Amino acid sequence: MWTHENHAVVIYSQEFAREKLDYLHNNQVRAGLVRKPEDYIYSSASNYVEMENVLEVIIIELKWKTYF
């Protein structure tokens, strides 16, 4: 459902694309619906960790992110 707060944005960098993808995948975790993003059946998160999913998605190729 779209409301007045939603608006299209240009994905202008790898970092911005990853930020938006992480946000989408982690919404259900923040809401307390699942423990891990890939556990939510209608999320593409499982596709990104190469698990089976009911959704057919086109994977966005992102560079690896390293945490220290």
C-alpha cells in the first residue's frame, strides 16, 4: 500500500543500493515477525543467501561488504 510518504528515489551507488536492500530485508526482523530476514516467506532475503523461496527475483549484484 502506498501512502504520501513513499516516493521514488534514484539508486545512485552500490552503498545506497545495499542500504535500501538491507532495510527491506530487515523490516520483518525489526517488527518481531521473524528472527532472521531469510525466515520471512515473502522476502527476497532467502534468495540472497541462496535458499529456496516462493518468490522469483532478480538478484542485484552488489560488492561484498566487510565488517571489522
